[in-house]
Amino acid sequence: MSKEFDGKRVLVTGGTRGMGLAMARLFAERGARVAVTARSAGSVEDGFLFLSADLSRAEDSAQVAERLQEEWGGVDVLVNNAGGSEAPNGGFRALSDEDWDRALGVNLMAAVRLDRALLPGMIERRSGVVIHIGSIQHRLPLHDATLAYAASKAALRTYSKGLANEVGPLGVRVNMVSPGFVETSGAHGMIVGLAASRGIAEEEARKEIMQMIGGIPIGRPGKPEEVAELVAFLASERAGSIHGVDYIMDGGTMPTV
């Protein structure tokens, strides 16, 4: 597996931190040329092609696709990882049209637009992989602050399955990975903040957050590197017959699948 992506061109959106960074690193370690997107460069690692973009904006998605076509002639693996929620607390009453538009833009339409721009090249070569990063919130939505996020990830799941049905016969595999609570650097910051505000230890704060989402039977959050390993497997030739699947990766949080 050390160089299983040698010569492959890989785009990981939202690839400068958290799960996206873990994915980008793993693809690069295994021989791929890797491009990453983010709204700001931050600490982009050497060796990655960085593309500054707010993928909730149609024009930014178009610019990313155009540059990849110009510099690389397209991509072999597209990981639509960018996503998130910036909505306020307060449930459905607190969500404005702008909040809904933003959630749908970054969690659904960013993937739709990049797929539309980059999939034709894969179809022409009859070879390619698309992976959408979802969330278990598409099945277990948290209503207070992330209802629009959850709904947009549910839409992404339906879209992903429909896309798989369409392009599978044309040589392109499409799958989805839906993590639960993953302890990224941002999530760890949330744990630290909760611990400080409540005057409790970090481990206690971590357990409290785990309980808020329904518990994690394995007793801990996931790790970004674990998600990256699954994504790399699904993108590899080892997963050549895996197609149209949504992989739940949540340590057992969801009571049923």
C-alpha cells in the first residue's frame, strides 16, 4: 500500500485541517499528487497544491475546477469533505433563509458543483472515484444548532446514491463516509472550552459531549486518521467492487443502520 496512489491526482476539499488534512496527508504518503481547498491558507503543508476557495460560492467552485483542469488535466479521486455549520443556537426559529442557504451551499451544492465539473473527465477515461463526507446527523439530527446542517447532509446522502446509480456503469465509483463524533483539533478545542467553563476535567467534558450525541459504545470519539484510512481504502483499487454505499463510522452511536 506504500505507493498505491502513485501518479494519481487527488482533490480533498477542506483539506487543511481536521479530517481533511488527515486524508490529504495519507494520500500524499501513498504517492498521490494532492490538491486541497480552504477559505484561507492557514498552515498549508509543503507538497500540496493549495486552492483558496469558499465552496459555498458557485464562482469559487468553478475556479477550483478550472485550475485543476489547466494544471493537472482533471483528477482521479475527488473527496468532497468541506462542510460544517455556522448557524446559531435556538432550533428552527433561529434559522434564517441565509442560514439555510449557507448550510446547503457548503454541505450539498459544493459537492454537486465540483462533481458536475470534474466527473466528465473521469467518465471519459472510464476511471475515477468520488467520495462524499457526510455525518451521522443525516440519521440522528441535533435540532438546537445544526438542523440545517443535518438536513443538508441528508440531501447529500440521497444525491450520492443517485449519482452512484448514474455513473457506476460509466466507470466511476461513488461512495460516502458518514462519521460521528471525531476528535479533530477543533473538537478538542470545544472539549477544552467546556471543561474550563464548567470547572471540570477534559475527560469529563469529553464524556459529557459523547452523552449529548447519544453515547459512543467504544468509549471514545473517532480519530481523523481513522476516517482517512477508510477514505483511502474506498479510493483504492482494493475497493474496486464497493459502490453506492454510505459507511457509518461512529463507534456504535447509531442504534441501527
